[in-house]
Amino acid sequence: SSNPPCSSFLCFSLRPSSSSSRAMASHIVGYPRIGPKRELKFALESFWDGKSSAEELHKVGAELRSAIWMQMAEAGIKYIPSNTFSFYDQVLDTTAMLGAVPDRYHWNGTQIGFDIYFSMARGNASLPPMEITKWFDTNYHYIVPELGPHLNFSYASRKPVDEYNQAKVLGIDTIPVLVGPVSYLLLSKPAKAVEKSFSLLSLIDNIIPIYKEVVAELKAAGATWIQFDEPMLVKDLEAHQLEAFTYAYAELESSLSGWNVLVQTYFADVPAEAYKVLTSLKAVTAYGFDLVRGTKTLDLIKQGFPPGKFLFAGVVDGRNIWANNLASSLNTLQALGDIVGKEKVVVSTSCSLLHTAVDVVNETKLDEEIKSWLAFAAQKVVEVNALAKALSGQMEEVFFSANAAALASRKSSPRVTNETVQKAVAALKGSDHRRATNVSVRLDAQQQKLNLPILPTTTIGSFPQTADLRRVRHEFKAKKISEEDYINFIKEEINNVVKFQEELDIDVLVHGEPERNDMVEYFGEQLSGFVFTANGWVQSYGSRCVKPPIIYGDVSRPKPMTVFWSSTAQSLTKRPMKGMLTGPVTILNWSFVRDDQPRFETCYQIALAMKDEVEDLEKSGITVIQIDEAALREGLPLRKSEEAFYLNWAVHSFRITNSGVKDTTQIHTHMCYSNFNEIIHSIIDMDADVISIENSRSDKLLSVFREGVKYSAGIGPGVYDIHSPRIPPTEEIADRINKMLAVLESNILWVNPDCGLKTRKYSEVKSALTNMVASAKLIRNQL
Ligand code: GLN
Ligand code: ZN
């Protein structure tokens, strides 16, 4: 029979690989919900804009869910997850399920609808949203529950049961997924008014009864399995935190008895202590482990696994876009089968597929060879099933040999390997790049040349990205306007930004980054070894998605990337113009990175490419160069024992980029991360001449210096929050600067905003920067 042509996203390219056989032991931890063409994003934004109704939004959600379930069922997956869809965030869904709505939203205690739900997520006309923060070491952000003893928890969202029932109507028996009770509490923060001595884990007795209600309803609906996600088990937990798992699952035991209960962990190996606690939980009948990032868990399993229980083996990487090495995964699975019993091994993904792109079939413009190396979520589902079948003795030879051929082509492809780059990186071994003189000597040399006032003012790089600007960039990319017209337009924009800053009397200028759509994409497009997708979106938070570039090969820089624009900008002013680059660690952390060599090696390659750029900028007469490392903190491993190694190569990569410049060339870096106290020594070790950092939202930074950390480089703690349209009054900024002067020497302090200005309007930027310059001058006069 022939299939009708696809007309909507409901129609996936995947079809059952064979119509025979019952489903083999295969499982998917979770699936992207944004949709292959970001259908959910557009439905959400249209609803928020008042352009479509709640019914329409619900309809899109239901369609996406059924499409995903059908796709997995057709692929042959046995344990298909439900309740991994979300209109915003799965942790917020759990908050709704538990009725843990912060008081300020004035919830009336009934079932939670879109109004309360989205108020918590996004705020409303009168109330700010709840805080978002990074989900472990991913680029996904969850909504942090605000808990306290005052909350009246109640079963307030039947979403898990509703989703289970929806799938059942389609004839698909799913495994409902809940954020586990202990991880939920450990991911929360105490509400503002709560006393210091309050312990979040003390709420376990308040939430367990609600989990019991959910479990009872799911049982009644016919579910035979349940999955509790307890990713906190991979962190360095204290004894009392581990005890909370024992306690919680003992409390749940009577409700769960006779049921199949999977506790799912991901993102790292489970430490030995946690493994002991986890595998001793009586109520639990199956364990899910990330065997991609958590290879040490394999050793623990070898040393002992509870007899009769299931092992959900996460061998297909949910954090990356590379095709699985099926032969090697099958080896691992067979070895595990020998330990725990073949019939007890379930093939799974390393974590939810939320963290990878959705479907490679939508990449119609991607080079065919590179495409054959990739597997997005939809392809990973097929890989999991193929592995499960192979494990049970039904190897799909054609699929396996196609996979082997793709891996072989990737391994031997001349586009992956660049001998010169490999040699250059190999030559770095054991070296330690540092500028020859120390920072105080350099700052003196730079000041002789730059002759800046005390408390110099500057900005972080980008200026407002107007609709015109976006349109022109777009037209140029689509070849609708000529290169000459494009260059003239951008030059004019730079000229305006330069004049604007001169009028404001800012000391160190920027060109405004009008030629850049994104600080990583701009460089990735010009470096070799990178490729870009058309639809490889990954949810970041709510309706926001990012499209990380894919680093597939050795990285090199064919030609200068920023020199033309920076020197053009410098030619328009006598004031110093900052050259503006993205650092190697940030480029790495915001990309899909190749998995065939260690991350640090790829990072060193990028660092060497950026070093060439830094030196070309210097040669062209640029004397101040900023190398942004906005995402350096983001790459910090989940476990303390691995932090030092990461920080060492990350900081070294940064230093490589500028180790070759003259003393008189001033190297700036920028980080938008407020809670960086924990890595302050690494930041100092970066040895930049000046660092600008986010500070205005927390002032946490100052406490580091109060505690006596010795700091002698230049530093610009942001004086106002660029995330808000609010104009900071001059007195307020002056007050901030004075607070900094109480802990830092005046000769190292810079005055700048928290981050780039690209999301703001010109009117806001003008008033805010006017006040910023005025406050710097005010204090200069008092010094
Ligand atoms: N230079 C970049 C800008 O100003 C930095 C952005 C960032 O730190 N995220 O936009
Ligand atoms: Zn920033």
C-alpha cells in the first residue's frame, strides 16, 4: 500500500520498520514537545498575544502528543512515556499537580488552568514570574518551585492522568512520568518569607499524600507502570538527602505495591552511595541509568544489581545529535544482559530527548553525507528499537550495516580531519599559555596608551537590534540585496552607533554588533568544521528555543572574521573601539559538540582559531579586544570531583586566544552570570585585563571581595539590569558604584551595564546610558 503525502506535522516520515513481532524491551525517557517545526512555540505565542483561544492551544497540544505517541508506537517502542509533554515546563507542571502556587498569584484552590499556570511561568500585568534556572548542566531552564510550611498542598492538576487517558483512547498504553518527590523538593527554593532554619525536605510528608492520589488514579485508569524521574541522584548528595529517598519511597510503598515502578536517573553516573540507596528501595522494580555520561555506573552494576529487577539501559545519547554506534551499544547491552539477565534489560535513551533536536527529515538543505551521521529525537527512537530487537536476537541487518557505513564515513571523511589543526593542538600538550607580564604591569602600559579617565565607561557590545536591521541581514542572506548595499547599510548603522556613544561621552566604544544575528552563529558560520541546521531547535525555556550549530570536524579559521567591521568602526572615531569576539568555551558550550574526541580538544581547536583573529585585530590597530565567555560557568560539570579538570582546560583555552598580544593591547572578557563566586579563582586565572560581569540583579559579587579575595585586574560589575525596560536613576547607579568602591580600588573599577543592549529599545538605551555616564562623572568629581 502507498501512504498519502504528508500534509502536516501529524504525519511523520517514520513508518514501522517491520509489521511483524511484538514490541521488544525498548523505552524512551521523554520526548521534545516543541514540535518538529516549533508548532507549540507558535501556538503558545499566539495564545499569549490573544490571537487564539485556549481551546486552540489545547488542540495543538493534543495533536502534538498523539503524533509523538503514534510515532513511538509505530517504531515499535514498548514503554512509551506520557506526561512528558508540557505547555511550559515539567517542573512547573509538578508544582501545579501539587497545588504549590505561591501566595502572590491569589489562586482560589480549584484545578489550575492556563491563567494561574502562565502567570507563574511568565508573570502577568501586575506580578513578576517565578524564577527560572538551568536544569542541571543543560541549556533547558525550569521554573523553580517556591516552597514553605505555609503552603496547603492539594491535588490540583490531573494532567498525568489526562495524558495517560488520551493515549489510551488512541490504543497506546503509556508509562506516565512524574518528577520524583525528592528531586522535586531538592530542586526547589524556600519562599521569601520562610525562616532560615526551614528545610525543604521537611515537606516530604506534605507532598507524598498527593503523589499517592495521583498513583491511585493512574492505577484506576489502567496504567501498569510508572516512571519517577529522580535526576538529583547523580549529584553529590549529603547523607540526610539520600535518606530522604529511602523515606519517601518507603512511604509510597503501600500505594505502589504490585506495580511496575521505574526510578529514572540521568546526566551523570550515580555515585556509589546513591546507587546503594537506590537499589535498596523495595517499592522500586526498575532502574534507569544514563550509560552515556554515566559510564561509571556500569562498574557499579557489575558489582551488584538487585535480582529480579529491570535495568533500563540508557545507551542512546539524549544530549547530542550523533547517530548511535549501534554495534558498540549492542556489546554493552549484551554484557549487561549477562549480569542482570537478558530478559531484564530494557534499551533506553540516556535522558529525555528534550535536549536534542526533533527530526532530521526536516533538514532538506543539509549535506547528505553529514546528514547520514546524525540522529535527532525521531531517529533515536528508531535506534532504541533496533537495539532492543537485536538484543532479543532479531537483528535488522540492513539498519545495522547502514549505521556502520555512516560511522565509517564519518571516521574517514577528509572534511572531518585537518592535519594542520590536529598537529597544532597536539603541540599544546603540557603547555600553559600565559601573557609574559602580570596584569598590573600591563594595565599601566595600557593606560599610557589609552589615557582613560578614572572609572571608565563602556558597554558590553550589542546595541538595539531594530526590525530594519534584522530585515536587511535577512535579505542579504537570502541574496535579495547586493553585498555592496548590505555593507553600506551596516556601515551606516555602525556610524550611528559610534556617534550615539560619542554624544553620550562613553570612553571605550563598541561597534554595536549589527552584522550579528547571534554571538555563536556569527563565528560558527565563518569557521570550518561547523554546520548549521534549518530546524534543529531545542527548547531553552517556555516557547524559547535555540538552534545550536553542529561541530563535526576540526576547527580552523579560513580568513579574518571581524577585522573589516572593527577597523571600519575604529576609523570613525578617535576613542578606543573594542574588537568584539566570542570566546572558545562559549562557542563550545552553545554548540552540539563532536563525540569522537574529548571536548577539551575541540575547545583548544576553537581557541587557536580565535587566537588568529585576536592577532589580526591587533595588527589592524585595535587596542582593546573583548572576548566574551558568557557560557563558561555553564559548562561546569555536575559533580565536584570533575570541576577542577573542566575549569583548567576552559581557562587555558581562553588564555590561548590572547597569550600572544602586546602588553599595550587590553584584553577584556565578559560573563553574564551572577553566581560566580564559586569560580572566582578560575576567573582570576583567566588573566584578562578587564572583566565585565552581571551584577545588578543580585550584588552577590561584592561579597566575594568583602571576604578579601585579592583582585588586581580591571573589573566592571554591571551597574544596571538590561533585562528590564526600567530606566535606572542616576542616584541609584551612583549608589551602586559607591558600594563597589567600598570593596574595590577606584583605579580598577569600570562602569558598564550588565550585558549587551540588543533586546532594548533605543529610547531606553539612551536614557539609561545617559544616567550611567552622569553617575560615573559625579563620582569621579568626588574622588
Ligand atoms: N557581546 C555580546 C552582546 O553584547 C555579549 C552577549 C552575552 O553576554 N550574552 O550582546
Ligand atoms: Zn552578557
